Amino acid sequence: MKRTTTHLSICLVLIIAIFQYSCNIQESQKLRSTDQIESDNKQKLVIEPLAAETEKNIDDSKPAADENISPVTNEETLKKSDVVEVTDKHIKTVCVSSEVKSCDYTPITFTHDLGTISTSPTLTAPTGTYAPAKISHYTEDIAAKPRYTESSDGKDFEYKEPTPVTVPGAGASSASGVINTSLAGQLTAGEINDFQKWEMWQDIATDELKAYQEIWKINPSERFTVIVKNQKGSPIVDAEVILLSKSNETIWTSRTDNTGKAELWRTFDQSKPEKKQDQIIVNYRNQTEKIDRPKSIRNGVNSVTLRTDCDVPNTFDLLFTVDATGSMGDEISYLQAELVDVVNKVKSNHKDILLRLGSVFYRDHGDTYLTNISNLSENISVTNNFIANQYADGGGDGPEAVDDTLEVSVNEIKWSSNARARLMFLILDAPPHSEDQFLTKLKKSIEEASRKGIRIIPLVASGGGYDIDKSLEYLMRCCALATNGTYAFLTDHSGIGDAHTAPTTDKYDVETLNSLLVRIISQFLFVPACDVDEFIAETQPQDTAIIQQPYTLQADSTSQDSTATDIPLPEENIFILKCYPNPATDYIWAETSEQVTELFIADNSGKIIEKISPTSTLTRVDLTGYPTGIYYLKAWIDNKWASAKIIVTHI
């Protein structure tokens, strides 16, 4: 019995010793793990999505999180000594309350070596090391890269790391001189050029968007297009073009763009009585030409030839006019990075251009300022630094001081008297005040912008709800048309910022905002070389015999299920469009493999400038009225475009 008791005692001691040894090993492992984290000075972190509430927001196509990384639960607060490594660019919070009406978002603050980045309800930050941080209510796994499901070719494309940009003379924080340059290249956007879909715009303006037409009392509808070229066929840039009434009153004034075209409007301000057009006057370098009984775009294009040398201005005025009220806080840091990066790319791509850069930031009446200006200047770093020092604040009542801003941007900014292009990107998310005194000022500024040759390109950010967004969309598309610009808008595909209301159209392509801005600027700057041989060498047209465009079934790049790639049709259903000779001088032959009801001529920006009604599969297209340049012959077949690039030269 005694021996048995002794054995039991020995076993018990051994068990206790083993247990203590095991505990010491676990504690030692914990200490070693802590030491390793501190030595690495970073901790990888994964946030689990909320179960039932956010399941619908999860993209199954995203890469799975690392299974070896433990998830951090909601509302967990990291210690001051903890460091977080953010491996994605975009983190969202979700509603804390189960009832939408009492929804409350928890602010989040990350501290980075570039300074403090804080926002609510959306946090955006570059890859890097951050500390300290409070983690609350995430809906997305920050270890997963964002994946865009739409692109200009209808195919998926993966997120790519943006190229860092440099802001000369930057200071120490995002509100005092530093732009978080790694944010460039992340926002996604689309463009609607209503000149490309002119008949569709007229239908939309009198149907789905008609209610907003009545609010703003604006409707650019009766359009007159004028092409101005010299005796050798080169486009005349920056000529003054005036539409006069029978009583010799000015109805509308514009200036020719880089393609030699000007857009005039007989009807724009619905609060004014309509005037019947009588003639068009073109003024250029002490020369004046008249077009009696001008034809509207329904009946064709008006053309003028001047005897003058090919002399293209090389000055480019670029103005960024930006809403800086509080509602822009979800996207303004990204926009700042995009603008500076785009300017650097434009300078690099167009070394022969004299770039003058300026910016206007604006808020609303009663805020700390109404407008804040950096005038146009060849010293690019001045405006870059000005942009870097801006931040979002104020506003709050919905409408903002857009009318005051346009008045300042058009009249107080020192625009060049002679320029290849004058572009104003109007970046905003809220409409102007709609009372008569504000609208009168707004419409006057739009008309003055057209008179000075300032092309307004609205860029609409996340807004305040469907009805407000649609009202702003209608107004901004009218503004773009009136000044020979185009309409751009941010989309939800980046996952950045609040919700963006989709525009009213049939479809649109999605691309990064960065590439969209660079593309639009390049389109508005391109002018063919005065020397024909040099121009042909630059454009490298296809062989003069045939250009053919296979017709394929392509997924709509803005549809909900836009994952399909192009699917070739059977050979007997291939649609072929031929045009020759190419380069062309006075005409081309357009040949189609089957009868089409309409052919179109579009310029380099996609603007449709002539509609042709073929009577057979072989059509002669007159090009004598077109300046030297790049054009596209387009055929609309079974809701798809087939197009061929044409080089027009005049020897």
C-alpha cells in the first residue's frame, strides 16, 4: 500500500512538472512572437466582414485572405505600441445601428509617416506602416486588392500600383503642402460626349431629364457647327465665330478648337426670347468671312476657307476648378493626387506645349472663403503647391456657390488671348443655388466662357441622392455642350467615396480617372502638322487599299454581367467596312459588306459631324469641307459600331 502511494505521488509530481514546463514553453513562444513583432515594427492585419449585414457587399472574386493571419473583431482598439500594415488602398465602415435612420459611423484615424489621415465613414490610405489605429466596423478585407469588373474593352482588369508623383516644395502634412501621391491612379471614371450621341441627347433632354430642364431653364438644342480651314486644308485654331440674328444682334459667340470647329447655339437660355439666325461671321487675323443663311446641324456643317498660313498656337491654359466643401471630403485627397499626376504626364507627353496652370477652389456663402485662386501661370509648382494646401470643409446646405465660382473662373482668371486650348475642369458634387439671381449669373458665365473659347469639362463626384445628382448631371451636360466640352463623372468601380449615381445614357466605358483626363487633354491638344508628309508619318495610316472592321459580339462594358469577352460571330456574319484611298484628299469610297442605312463621319474626339444615308453598299463621301486631320468613318449595325480611321490631307 505504501509503495502504491509512493508511486502515485511520483506520478503526480511528474504531471505537475510537465504541465509547468508546457506553460513555460507557451509563454516563451508568446514572448518571442511579441519580440519579433516589435523588431519588425509592423503587424499584418485582416478585418473580418460583418456576417449578415455585409454579406451582399463581398466580392467572391477577390483573393482569399491569408488563413494564417488571425482576424481582428469589430470595435477592437489596438494599443499605442501596435503597428498596422495596410495592404489595400480602400477600407470602408458600415452602419453601427440596425436601423438606417439612426445610423452612426465611427471615425477612423491612421497616422502615417506622411502625416495623419483621418476620415469618416470611409478611410483611404496608401500601402504602408501605420500607428496607432482604432479599428471599427469594416466591410472589406484589407488584404485583398480591389478588382474592377469593367473596362473600356468590356473585360476585367486587375488593380495596379499607381506611379508616385512629385509635388515640388511640399510641406509636412496633407493640409499644408503634401499630396499623398500614391493615391493617384485609383479613381475610376466615365465620359459622355453628347456630341457623339447628339440625337440620343436630344431625346434624353426632352424625356428623362426634361424636369431638370425646367428647373435650370437651359436647353442647348438648335446647334450650328462651323469648320474653318485655310487654303491648304489645315484647321484654323482659335478663330472667333459669331452667330447673328436678322436684327444684327449677337446670339452666340465661340472660338474654333484644335480641329478648326466651333459650336454655336441659337437656343440656350430658355428665359430669353428666341432669335432667328441670319448669318455667321468668322474673324481671324483681320480677315472676316460671312456665311449667309447658315444651316443647323440637322442639315449639315458650315464651312469657311481663309487665305492664311498654317500657324498653330502652342499655349495651353489648364484650370482646375474644385468644390472644396465638406461633402467632397471622401474623394478630395484622391483628386488632388490625380490632378498633380495628370499635369506631370501632360508636360511629359507634350513637351512642345507652353502649359499655363491655374486652380480655383470654392465653397459657399458663409464659409471661411467663397473662392480661393491660384491664377494661370507657367510656374507649374506654384499651382501644384496651391492644390496641395487645400482641404474640404464647410458647405452643408446642399447647393454651393457654383455661379460665383464660374464667374471668377471665367472673368478673374487671366486666360491667354491666343491659345491652342483653354480647358476648365469643373470638379463638383453639388448643384448651384437655383434662385433666379444665381441662375442669371451662371448662364452669363457659361456664355462668356464660350465667347473666350474656354471649354468646360465637368467632372461630377459622389452626390447627394438620385434627384439632386440627376439635376446636376443635366446642368453639367448642358454646360459642356454650350462650351464645346465633354462630360465626365466618377464611378463606383474604384470602391472609393460615397455612391455615384450612374448617368442617363445607353452605355459608357469605365477607365481610371487618370487615363481619362490625360486622354481628353490630348484629344483637345492634337493638331496635325502643317507639313502633309510629316503629318502622315506621325499618324501612320493603314495601307491605302482597305481598312476592315470585323463585327463581333461584345459584352456591354456597363452591364451588370460584363464578364464575357468578345465572342467572334460565324464567318458569314462578319461585317466589313472598307474605305479608300487612305490618306484621302477630297473624297473616300466607303464600302460595306451589307447595306446600312446610315454612315457617320466623326472627328478625333469622337464628335459626329456628318451623317450620310447610303443608297448602296458603295458610297462616295465628300471630304472637301474637312480640314487636314484624323477622322473616323463609322457604321451602326445591329446596335454595334464598326469604324475605320481616315487620314485627311489637302495638298
